[in-house]
Amino acid sequence: MPATESHRTPEELARLGAEAFDRHVRPTLRPEDEGKFVAIDVATGDHEINEDDYAAVMRLRSRRPSADVWLMRVGQPATYRMRRGQ
């Protein structure tokens, strides 16, 4: 499924994603969701949780093809970490 172009700025997407996470996702989280990826449709709050980021996004897009998706990681300050290779 192709990605859609968002009409929102990255800052607006981040704000709406954080709001949707707090309002729609956080109340549904279980301890076993720690570290999993959450793909959120910022307009509706519809979301998918999965250990794999791509799977979470694709499952959400299968239901909401035109969603503005914000991706987060449960319990982490950032979705991804960048490390130097050794």
C-alpha cells in the first residue's frame, strides 16, 4: 500500500500524535505492550500496536488508507535510537 502525503506539518503531526496517544492509546495499554510500536491515525485516534513498526503501520493503513500516521514506541522517549556501529 503506498504511503499518502500528509497535509500537516511535522510539528502538527507530532502534537496531534501525542494528543491521540494520551487520549486513545494510553488507556488501553498493558504491561506487555512496553517497547512495542504504536501507529496512530492522528485524526481518529484509531491505532495498531505491534512489535514490528512496519506491521503496525500496514495494519492501520489496511483499515484507514488515507490516515495521517504518527508512529511511537510505548514507554520510550523516542521511536528509534541511533547508535554508532562498533
